[in-house]
Amino acid sequence: MKLLIKNGYIIDVKTGIDGIYDLLVDDDRIAGISKDMDPEGCEIIDAGGKYVLPGLVDAHCHLRDPGFEYKEDIESGTRSAAMGGFTSVACMPNTNPVTDNESVVKYILNKAKREGYVNVYPIGAITKGLKGEELAEIGELKFAGAVAVSDDGNPVKSSSLMKKAMQYASMFDIAVISHCEDTDLAEDGVMNEGFTSTMLGLKGIPAAAEETMVARELILSEYLDIPIHIAHVSTALSVELIRNAKKRGVKVTCETCPHYFSLTDEACMGYDTNAKVNPPLRTDKDVQAVIEGIADDTIDIIATDHAPHHIDEKRVEFSLAASGMVGFETALPLVVTKLVRPGIITMRKLVEKMSLNPAKLLGISKGTLEPGSTADITIVDINAKFTVDPEKFESKSKNSPFAGFELYGQAWGTIVNGKPVVSENILL
Amino acid sequence: MVLKSKDLLGLKDLTAEEIEHILDTAKAMKYVITSNNKRTPHLQGKSIVTLFYENSTRTRLSFELASKYMSASSANINSSASSVAKGESLIDTGKTIDMMGTDVIIIRHPQSGAPHLLAKHVKASVINAGDGMNEHPTQALLDMFTIREKKGTLRGLKVAIIGDIYHSRVARSNIWGLTRMGAEVSLAGPATLLPPKMEMLGVKIYSTVHEALINADVIISLRMQLERQKKALFPSIREYSRFFGLDENRLRLAKKDVLIMHPGPINRGVELTSAVADHEHSVINEQVTNGVAVRMALLYLLTRRGINETAD
């Protein structure tokens, strides 16, 4: 089957294409990009007035499958991802059983092949059972298809074990993604420590709980000369530490999530459990620093940290509520609305941070529209406005703090392996 | 005048006029407690439930007597004795109580914000009898009632709150209430037990008890919970007492007619000496009586909502 996407504004960072062109898809591959193509026997998509981008890649999400299918499963999660314009997602290993061995990786890959709407790449655990005690079988995980390792949700508390994990993983050339949280400092905190936590009488998690471990990872990475990727950066000092390390040539990459540049801890007022997330929403100063970090490329990747939770886990006392928010269906619109439209980043940077860089981190051949590559494509109209309504999300879970937000740039079309999955904002 | 909200969740949400109105109403209620016939018809036909997820002696008894003195039907739920122990959610428990025709639910809960969650899901009025570290509004109202009764006003008074401010819902409610009523609040406690950014609420924070006590009109001493020591928030009761305990010497820094207050129960010899607790300026026992009056006033005002509203 041939598919012709006409008149879209195509941006591809890898090939440098930046302008209005037609794009031809042949079967599951990009066949060519040029002006005024008119081949015969094509299905035509008119992308006039819209951007045509390499399919978005999410380096950090939770599909909850296996084990927590009441929150999300591979089918619902990838439907949600497709609606958000993501064509590939990397899912974290805090499943049940934990994705710390070959068989769980294969289960996820097989199920995704059968039921997935987008490409799914499992991330394996760093330590067995995410317990932070013994290394998982990182080599076997890699050969089964894991694209990175992380104990996300938990930090690797032991510095010695983290050092060994980095050394061991480097042997297999697989990325190590660190969830930075000094759990001693975070103690039993449930939101950012500051004025708002004092106002609400809730226990706080100091920014320092993240920053001390970011510093540790940077020091280990520099000492070993081995790459490290820092997950969900949320504080001003974390950004500054990473910026400095990069200047020294440390092989560090990092990501942030849309909520860390869109919301402050004030979103928790009224004990809104949908604003409870880990790391917690921070202050205005941190939001500004994260935005600066994105603008100056200290922050390489914008990931969703899509973390679905059942309503029964959120409609409880704030301290008892589960941490996390769904993100697939608001990530692109938040980047468009908060960063692109105000002129903080260009669409080209959006492609880097939401497609090319995450693909590089995970070592997958995605993130480009180069002829010959798989036809994963996201089409977006950055001038189309909509109101966020979590009830309409494809995700099983509705835990979003963005309900009622007026945003721009919902994914208009998502094409995965040459097949349209979303068209005109509707899941096919 | 009518309270704006159906619930009393915290003093953070009340205006100075509302606080004034509650205190005025409590003044009338105090006559009932001190009279021979402790029975008024104010809550006749009303149903009041206390739902306590934490232990309490005085607050619970105070609410129960307040209900009974005003002829309400009242019942208690103990978290350990009910389906709560079977894992029922707060909302489900609340709805069950609501559906039995309850007019007011009085809740104490170890999690901050629990009364707010309950209030959103029930028709009954919800009174917060203490939630986590957040608020204990009826305690602060009775404190303010006591101060006003003795000093005539709250405006311009210097109130020192001493102790574990971080974990204290009594301190938070008093800070909201007292600052709203025009009092000047100063805080002192170990640096590990002061909440961050509290100064943004317009209070003064001192690291020595002396500075906070100078010229104080009122001292509110807080209960030091011994389990905090285990979490390394301070080294020992002995050291706490030495640097932050109230004794007669330190009392001299305050004004001559200073009021000494404590929400109880007291650790004698820890946060204050027996000499201070039983001092002629101590109003700790009167606070207890006033607690009943303030709770009667609140129950009356909340159950009166919807009646005569247009008259105001």
C-alpha cells in the first residue's frame, strides 16, 4: 500500500529537511520526500497547514502490563500513546512480575506485537526485583530486547551497586536510566517541601533529595567515563549540576516531563491527588530553570512518565494516594503550548527532544524520516485548540492534573510502520 | 450572619468576621455549660456523628458533651471497631454515615486533608477535629476564645507559640486564626521542628525561646511528642527542656499579666514545669471548658445554615 502525505511542513533533523514537501510511504517504509509528488494508486492525506514529523518516541512510560492491568495494559496504553502522537514508547520495568528477566521482556514484546497500536520497547530492571540488592541479568535483558535498564520508581540506593551497574551495563552498550531520589531525605514526604506543603500541612520532599543523587550519578559517570541518563529532572539545581557536568564533558543525558515545566506545587492545593507525582511538582523557580534547561539543550529529552493509576488509588487521602499522572495525551500539546508557541523552542528542537534524542538514548533506529527508514510519522496542527478532557482519554486511567486546560497541538495524525493509526484526531 | 461554607475544615478558609461570629456565639453557649440545667433545644432533631481515626480524649468528649447539652442525637465511630478496619475507604464510610441522615460529621484523621476529601462527598456538614499536621480549627477557636475573654481583644496582642511547630496542627490553626484577627505571632522551637517558609505567613520565627517570649501577652506551649526523638529531630527530652521548656525564670521575659496556655495533654517537666502549668496566669483548665462552648457554637451555626439565611 502506498500513502502520500501532501503539502505538510516536514521537519527532519537527521536529514536537515525543513519545508513544505510531499512524503511518500511505501508499505512500512518512507519511500521519498520531494515537492509535488503525484504517483498513481496512492491513499492521500492532506497535511496542508500542518507539521509532519518523525514519529514521537517516549523514553519513559509505564504501561502497567503485566500485573496492573486494571490501571493500564499494553493495548490501552498504546492506544493512548497513538492518540498523543507517539509511535514508539519505552516502558519501565516496575511491573508484576518485575521486568528483570528475559521472559517478562518477551511477554511484553509478544503482547505488543499482537495488541499494540505503536512500537513498544521494554526497559529492564537494573536490580533483581527492583530491590537495589543484586544486579539483574542485564545481558540477557538486552538480548531479549530491552532497550535500557532502570529501577525507575526506586533509586539504586547503594553507590557501590550503581557503580557496578554502570560498568556492567556498559559492556552491553545499554543505557542506564537513573531515578534520582535520596529516600532518606525524602523520608515520608508526599509533595515538594516548601511554602505550599506548609500551607497544606503535608510532609515535604526537599529538592535536595533529587539533587544529591543527581550529583552522585554525575560523579560516578565522570569517574568511570561511562554514560548515565537522568530521568525526570525537576529542580533548578539538578539542571545546573547537569549543565556544569556537560561542560566538563561528562557523558550525561537527561529528560524532563511536561508537568515539570507546566505546573508548580500549587497544583496540590485543595489536596488534588492528580497533582501528586514523584518527583513532586516544584516551585516557579524550578519551572523556569527546567524551561531554560530545555532551551539551552542541557535537557536532551522530553518524556511523558505516563503513570496511569486507577481512580480508587487517587480518590483517597492525599498522603495515601498513588504517585503519578497519565501523560501520553497531553505531552505534545503541552510542549507545543508552553514551549513552541511562546518561542522558547522551535519545532526542530521539539523533534530532537521528543523523537531523535530518545531514539538515540534507546539505541533504536527511529526518530527520522530519512527515506528507507520505517514510516513512523506524527502530524500536528499547532494552531488547533482543544480543551483537555481526561474522560475522553484512550488510557484506562484518567489521573491528569490538566483537565480543563486549553491547549494547542493535539496529534492530528499518527502513522505507525506505514499504517495510519490516528487520523483527524480520531483513533482508527 | 451565616457561615459561608457547609463545613469547618480549617481557619485558613474563614474570614475575620466569621471567626468573630463563632466566638460571639460561643460566649452565649458558655452560660449553658455553667448553668444548672445543661440542656438547650438548639440541636433538637439533629444527628451528629464523631468519626475518629486517631485516639482522643478531650476533643471527642468535648464534642459529645456539646451535642448532648444541645439535645442532639449523637453517635461515635471508632476506626478500629468499624468496617474501617476492614479496609473501607474514607469516602465509602462517609457516604454510609451520610445516608443514615446525619447532619454533622466530626472527623479526626491522621492524614492532612482527609476532612476536605470527606466534605466533598457527603451532604452532611463536616467539622475537622484534627487532620494530620494540617489543622485543628476548634482547638484554635477555643484558644482564641480564651484569649479574647481574658484580654478583651486579639488585635495587637503578642502571642508566642513554643515547641514542635512542624507537626502541630494546633499551631497551624492558631497561626491562621490569630494572624487573621490581628494578633502578632512569634514561633520558637528546635530548627528541625519548624516548617519551611512559615515566615511567608507573616509570623516571626526565633531560634531561642527568649526572643519569642519577650513582652508576650500570651504563651501557647505545645506538647512535645516523645517519638520525635527517635526520629532524630532533637537529641533528648533533657536538652529540649533545657533550651525550650518554660519555667518561672523564662516566664519573667513575658508581660506581667501573660496568659499561659497548652492544648493538653501536658508533659509536666518537659515543655513546661509544674510551677508554670499551675501558675496563677495559667488558663489551661479554662481552655477545656471553653472548648465545649466553642464546639456548641459551631454545631449550632453549622446546623442553622439554610435557615433564616435570607434574613441576613
